[in-house]
Amino acid sequence: QENVTSIKQLILLGFGDLTELQPLLFLLFLLIYMATMAGNLLIVLLVVADRHLHTPMYFFLENLSCLESCYSSTILPRMLASLLTGNRTISVSGCIAQFYFFGFLLTVECYLLSAMSYDRYLAICKPLNYASIMNNVICRQLAAGSWITGILVSAIIIFFMSQLTFCGPSVIDHFFCDFTPMIKLSCSDTHLMELITFMLTFITTLPPFLLTLASYVCIISTILGIPSTNGRQKAFSTCSSHLMVVTLFYGAIMIVYMLPKTGTLRALNKVFSLLYTVLTPLVNPLIYSLRNKDVKEALRKAVQRCLPCPRM
């Protein structure tokens, strides 16, 4: 067996080919990161502070907002530092750590979205049994199960990845450390690792996706069966925000991981990756706040408490 020299540093190319646009991209992603953190943390604070939002739907939304804050912090600060300083190097261990948190949070989001869709299914299709089924204990168990599953699955994948030897080339044509670009840099036998990763990904992402899909098939069928127009609009308004988030999230993932990674599509793959890694955490709080009367009312009350009207 030939001796190989393992590399310790990797280069994330990111958007390095757009040299003239580096300052503009830095300002754009900085604004996106600040808006993402502010929006998601605001939703968390509103859910905690307003007792009218202490319901299963907003409990899961609170978890989702916490997750989105962590999700953005896994990718954007490293990208911003690279755009600001021009230093695109990252250690192999740092790249593995970034991939761990990325995979962990991505798995948790799949399960949280499916729990939220199940909650909407019970609220619309089984309203008489909703309170008894979706109680506080079940909500906490579903949320805890989502986080624990993400931690365990990612830990198993990272354990096998840490056994690999990376011998180059040391360049990753992406803006974060994803699975496929990293595996291509390994000179070890990766067949077992790829098989285990495929099986774990299939087991942990397909069931929540199918549950989400089945829930919305039942929800739409139930809504269409409501005789009055006002009744249909009211029922649909309770789940429209979540449906938009689910469509954006899964749509972007399918485009990224199902399209070929060759030629022009490779550059498009990087652009589409921005949808679910950068833009989805940004638009989630906007969708839930702008299209949700309860959240807007809680925000109005919070503003009034912070800025009381002066008495004449």
C-alpha cells in the first residue's frame, strides 16, 4: 500500500471567483445574518412572553426558530469571515465539525416540520381529539425526539468520517462543508461510509417527509370538504404559513441533491444551496409573522409595553 500524505487544511472556494463583488456579498450576507438572528430570536421571545402563544403550534415554532438561529450561525459567520479577510482556509477538523452541526440541524428540521404538520392535521381533521392528543407531554416528547435523533444520526456519520484520511486535492468548490465534496477528498475506502450515510439519511428523512406529505393531503382534502367559503379560508389560514415553509425547504433540498453536479448545474447547485442554508432561516420568521394574526398581535402588545403611549 502506497504511503499517502494527509492534508490538514482545506480551501472553501465559496464565491471567490466573484472577486469584484466580495464587498457587496459581505454586506448582503451580513444583513441577512443579522435579520435572521433578530427575526428568529424575536419569535422565541414572543412565544415565551405571551401566554396566548403557549400552544403546541407555537411551541414547535419556538423550537424551529431556535434551530434556524443555530443553523445560520453554523454557516454564515465562517462565510462572512472569508469574504472580509479573503482567507478561505479551514482545518479538516473544523470542516468535519461544521458538517456535523449542519447535518444535525438539517435532520432536526425535517422532524420538527413533520411534527408541525401533524399538529395542523390534528387541529383541522381531528379537532375534537386535538387537545387530548397534542398535550404538553406529547409536544415535549416530539421536540426532544427530533433533537436527539439529529444528534445521534450525525454522531454516527461523523464517527466514520473521522476515520478517513484526506489527501487532496485540498479544494472544496462550495461555501460550506457538505458531505459529497468532503468525501471526494478522501483517499480511504469510503464505500462503507457512503452506504451507512445513505441508509441513515434514507431512514431519518424519508419518514418525516412522507408524514408531512400525508398530513397535508388529508388537510387539503378536509378543507375542500368544508361547505362555506369563509370556513375554508379560515381553516387554510391556520396552516398556510407552515405549508409555505415546508415547500421552500423540501423544494430547495430536492433541487440541490437530485440535480447532476456537472457543468453549469454545479454553479447552480451552489446558488440553490443558498435557498435552504441562508434564505430559509431568514424567510421563516417573516412568513410566520406577516401571515399570522396571533404573532402580529403579540408583537403589537410587546411594542406597546416597551413604548407606552404618553398620556395627554
